[in-house]
Amino acid sequence: MNAQKIRSKYLEFYKKQGHAVVERAPLILTNDPTTLFTGAGMQPMIPYLLGETHPEGKRIADSQTCLRAQDIDDIGDNRHTTFFEMLGNWSLGDYFKEEQIGWMWTFLTEEIGLDPQRLYVTCFIGAPEYNIDKDVEAAKLWQKKFAEKGIDAKMADIGSEEQGAARGVNPGERIFFYDGSKNWWSRNGGPETTPVGDPCGPDSEMFYEFDFIEHDPKFGENCHPNCDCGRFMEIGNNVFMAYKKVAEGQFEPLDKPNIDHGSGLERIAAAANNDPDVFKISLLWPIIEKLQDLSGKDYASHTESMRVIADHLRAATFMAVDGCVPSNKEQGYVMRRLLRRAIRYSFDLGIEQNFLQEVVPTIADLYEADFPEVKNNRDNIIAVLVKEEKAFRQTLRKGLRQMQRYVDDGLTGEELFTLYDTFGFPVELSTEEAYKQGIKLSDNWREEFTAKMNEQRQRSKTARKGQFSGGLEGHDSIHLKYHTATHLLGAALRKVLNAPDLQQHGSNITADRLRFDFNHDKLTPEEKQAVEDQVNAWIDEDLPVSFAVYPTGEALNMGAIGAFGERYGDKVKVYSIGKDDNIVSFEVCGGPHVEHTGVLSEDGKRFKITKEESSSAGIRRIKAVLR
């Protein structure tokens, strides 16, 4: 069964179980301050898992595109990809373990047809020191489902991953209990590191066994479901969000627990193929075939290069779909890195001419039927990526000229870093070219280059600290204040500039400031002061902040403002600031916000614009603080 069919079956299956199927959120979330990209299927659902009301109800399902830039260097093996889809379903205080486990078993074994003899599950072993019980309930529900297929599924206590490697798997064992490092969900690890105030709970993961793969002892003495040798592949996770951490060492049951489920589409498709190589599924193999045609090379002999190119170009394509363009900042930098890495690997295939215009249409063909935004943006996607490829190939030529200056005395690690950092010249390409031209490399070039790279990473890490940490961070009181201030800022800009068509083109909120991008010309000092004064006036009025759920068409007809490029389902949540005939802001937004604007001025704080600058062509950027 191909991946496209699995996706449609999943959404249709959960629709039959009463779930509203919603569209994917963009890879770049306009109202999530915590991360560069949508890196998990549950990320767009964070406000609703925290208690916000979802406009589509208590049962939600989707297929969410995700990107994890931190996995770039792992690409090349048979199962890691930077871009992937998560099939997700959520119960927001509705059904719980019995329904979820039953439905997932039915979906995997009957809808998809996976062999139950190759399925294994893990559950939480418990944390008695926190009065959190072992999740025997989930284990028994799984055991019952195995029994329905004639399988006597024995249970086994494992504990940590290291204990699993020491113990291994005994005959007949199917259900394994692991500790909080593996089977507890929170935004920051196990029960002991779960942040106070956060919802959390045990989870139960599902694994498919490729029983023809021999265990590699470099991953531990014995194989077990959480082993990384490749014999077992995780294909889904059911989070039973049943607790809230109320103080250090103290947890209380939630009155209305939630279900947060995610299954990797690519991994389920690999299991359906009974082949652990995710690059052979229907969403990736056509890209590999195109590379084989263009290069005349074979996948078997150029496996890593073709995997890297296929993954990186698929990721860059969807980044372009969602409005990202290559640049030297934030999301644009990641996009540029992906494209340049793919181009570098194309040299390994002997492709030294522009090839993105050949490959990207193949990627678009794979998604057009299921994601209309791909079809609607097809020409622009290709143009953006081809432009970057042409620019980089010019950069490569500049780098080659720079290399000639090092011919006489050889290349040092510091010079290799200059080629990389200034000219975007990958070190692999530099050393390969040096070999071709007979340019010597210094004896310790690797150590020198690594040292310079580590210095740069440390600078980047320091610059990013506290800004993009992911998970549930970003929903405490200061973030709610800045989120509300962003709505006031947008409204003030429209009023002061007399620009009713002014739209948000992105935002970012940290605990230290807000950032708001919008379409307009440069503001004068007088305009900035007037905007600042208007926001503070609304704060002083202590206006109420409330929301209501409307059918999307009705909300837009009523004048609700949405972020540029955002896509919405049949219903939307609209936040109002003000009341009666004094509504100053009426915007589509998932929340959360403060309850009244006066709290923004607590402790004598005032709204202050700290910078107004260009973000890109026709787009301005304001940074502001409460101080």
C-alpha cells in the first residue's frame, strides 16, 4: 500500500470515528514563538492541549507536515528524514485509552494490513516516588487486542534503554515497560524534569519488527524495541496526557485527560512495504528514480548521495510552498543550507549543471493531489529553488577562484573555514577540489577546521539561547502579554497609517520582546510614536479580551483579520479586544491571550517600539517590548 493511500485511509478512518479532519498547519507557524519550524505533529495543537477550545470540537485528526533541522547531519541512513508527515488524532477531554488503543490496532492490522506477529508495544513502568502507577491498564488493553489475533502477548519490565540492551527480548514477549526516559511525555523529559504547571503523562509506542535484520551489537549486547540497530522501527506513539505537575515531586490527575497521537507516515509506509528503507516508499522513490535517470548512476552504489538530495529537496520544496525563501537568517538560512547541501551531493552523482528544475516538478507531482497549495504555488516554488541553485553555483565559482590563492602554500583548516563561512563552499567540496588540483592540505587541517566550526556553533547557540526551545514553552504570562500586544500593534498600525489592508507576514514572541512583520513602507519617527501611543492608550483603557468560534466564511465576512497566507478549516476562533462599539481588534487566532489589556501595564510597564526595519522586499519589521 503506497503512502498516499495510507494517508487518506487514516484520515477517513478517524473521520468515521467522529473526528474533524483539519488542514495541515504551515511549516512556519506565524503565532508560535518557540521554534523555527513545525517540528512535531502536536505543535499546532499546543493551545488546545493547554485548555483552549478548538473551533472544530473535541475530536481532531490531520496529517501534519514537519521539519526537524537538527536532523540534517543524520540524513543518509535508511530512516532519518528532515521533512516528514505525522498522522495525528487528538481527544480534547473526550475519549481515552480504550478507544485509542482499539482504533490504532484496527487501523494498523485491518486498514493497513500490517502483520500483527510483527507488532510490539511499550508502556510506562511507573514512578512510585511520584505516586504515578505503572500503566498496566494500557498494557492489558494491548494484550486483549493481541489475543483477538490469537497471539499470547507476554509482558516484560525493561526500565532504561541500557537495561533493555542488557536483558533483550524473551520468546513470546510483546509488551514492554520502560521508564520515563522512553515512555513519559512532557515538554522536558521524564517526570523528574517535567516543568511545574505542565500537563504530562505516560505514553505507549508501537513498533514494527523487520525480523530479517540481524542485530548489530554496536548498539548493545541484545536487541529490544527501543534499540537503534534498525530491527525495530517505531511507527507511532499514543500520549495519555493524564497528569499535571503541580509542584516539584507532585503530580495530580487531570479532570479531563487528553489523547495526543502521532504516527510517522513514512515509517508506516515502510512497514507496509516490509522494507526498513523509507526512501523506497511512494513519496520518495520517484525522486530517487529521477536522480538515477539524470545521473546515470545507481541507487545501490550512490545510496547516501541520493538519499540526502531526495530528502533535502523535498524539505526545501515544502518550505517554498509555505512562503520561505533562502536567506542568511533563521528559516531562510536552514532552507539555504538544505539546498546547498543537496547541490554539493549532486557533484557526487556527476550532475554539474542546474538540476533542480528537473527534480522539483517530480516532488510537486507527488503532493499536488492531496495538498492544493502545492499545485497553486508550483511555478513560484520552482522559480525560488532554481534561482538559489544558480546563485550558489556562482558562489562555487568564486570559491574556486579564492582557492587559487592558496595553491602555493597549501590549504589550512582556517582557510577551509573561510571558504565555507564566507563563500558557502562546503569543506567536502574544498578538499575534493584541492585533491583534483594538487593543492596540499596542512597536516592538522581537520583539527583547525573543527575548532573554527565549534567556535561558530557556540556563537550561534548563545545567540539562539532562550528563543527556539520547542515544546510547550512560550505560554506563560509574559508570552500571553506579548501575544496580546501583537494584536494591539497590528490594529494600531492599521489605524495610524490608515492602512486597512495591512497584514501580518509573520511574528515571533520571546520572553524578552515581540516581533511583527507587515506589508508597508518605512515608518516615519512620528508614525512610530503615534503607533506606540495608540497601543498604550488601549492598554490604559483595560479593554476586555474574549473569543468566539464562527464558521470561517461568516468570520471573514464580519471583518475578521487573518495572517497572510494562513489556511483555515470550516470553523475558526476569533479573538476580540474591546466591547460593544469599541472593538479595536478582531482577528482569527488560536490563542492564548490575557483576559484584559490592563495587565500589560503591570509594574508600571509601557509598550515601546525598539526597532523598525526592513525584513524583505515590501515587508517591514517591528520589534517592541513591555518595560
